[in-house]
Amino acid sequence: MGFGLERTCRWLLVICVAVDIAIPWTNVSAAEFGFSGMHVQGVNDTIAKALSLPKAEGVLVMDVALGGAADIANIKRGDRITHFNGTKIDTFKRLLGVVTKTRPGQKVDVKVQRKRRILDLKMKLGSKPASWKVTQGAVINFTAVGLTLASITPKIRERFNLRWGSVGVLVTLIDSAFADRMLLRRGDVIVQVNQSDVWLPDQIKRHYDAAKEAGRTHLLMLIERTNGFRYMMLPVK
């Protein structure tokens, strides 16, 4: 999706369907929409010509959230959604209108074109995981390990150019006194600590404090970088 009018819509579906759009949550109904975990883009005339489509219709799936409703329903990157919950999807705006009327737990039919195949899929919409609900900034200066950590808000995501599906805690600064022996880098996203998902800086500190109290010497962290995922050890002192 481009920006401008479509960007005005983007954050709304991130919250509801995890489609990358941007209407403040305060402008929409308090009722929670069904969460599908899809990142989509509308089809314009240029895309339609590239795909040899007779008309610029539907929306393209750019990404799906691992373990989300779209992933479970077998929706893939590159699929073109033509129908959603019984409605023909000719534009991004049409999809937005349909999605905002859904609710968590609702089962919907989704018709997609995958290359030259037409597939009829069924999706059970979920609720937004807590890790997708972060809207308020939270920062801690974790002096024990020389890190400044921040929650990933929409502003932080844009400022650090983070991937749409990146969920976790961002390393924003590294204390110079720790830099020479620090494996982490500024811009790393801490996804898990000891196999538990994290999305708030305080969660990492709680894991650290618990490990220290238990006499453990390290924490296992799953880190996302631009070149992929990796595990790292965080010393506990």
C-alpha cells in the first residue's frame, strides 16, 4: 500500500487484521475487530498489467504473521484476495469495510488467486495478541547490562525502519562501557527471552532479575536482525 489516503487507513488494520494501515485507534469503535495477521496492498493499474489481470481488483498479501489466523488458513505471500467473508474485494477500501465488521472467533471464507489457481480457504479470526497492542512508548535504561530498551510503537517502527511483522523489544542504545564485549547491536529486536515472547522492556528486566535470584549465569535470547534470527546469551551478573 502506498501512503496518502491509503496510509490514513493503514494502522487500523494492523490493529484489527494486522494489515499495515494508519488510522489512530481512538477514531474507531471500541469493539475489537477480528485479527487475521495479514499485511496487504491494493492492486493498482500498474500491478494489474504486470499480472495480466483484466482489471485492477483485489488486494495482494505481502506478509502473514507466523501462527496467526491467515497463516493457519494457508494464506501465502503473493496471494491476491478476491473475496472476503462473502464480499467481492475490488479495492483495499472494500476489504477495510468488511474487516471492521468482523469479530474475534468469527469464521470467514476467503477466496484467493495464487498464480493461476483459485483457492477457497476458511479462516477463523482471532484476537489481537498483547504483543500487537503496543501503542504507548516504554523505555528503560538497563544499567546492569548496559542497554537502553524500548517497546516497538508505530513511531519507533517507522523511525528504525523495522519489518512489518517484527514484534519484540528494541535495543536503542548500548553503553560505551559495555560495547567492546556486547554481542547485541543498536537496532536489534529481542523477540524472546528463555523461550518466552517479550514485547515490553520491563519483561526483560523481570526475566533478568528472576535469573539472578535463581543463581543462573545467562539468559537465552532470540534476536531478530535485518539478516535474520539468531540466539544469543545475555550474561547475568
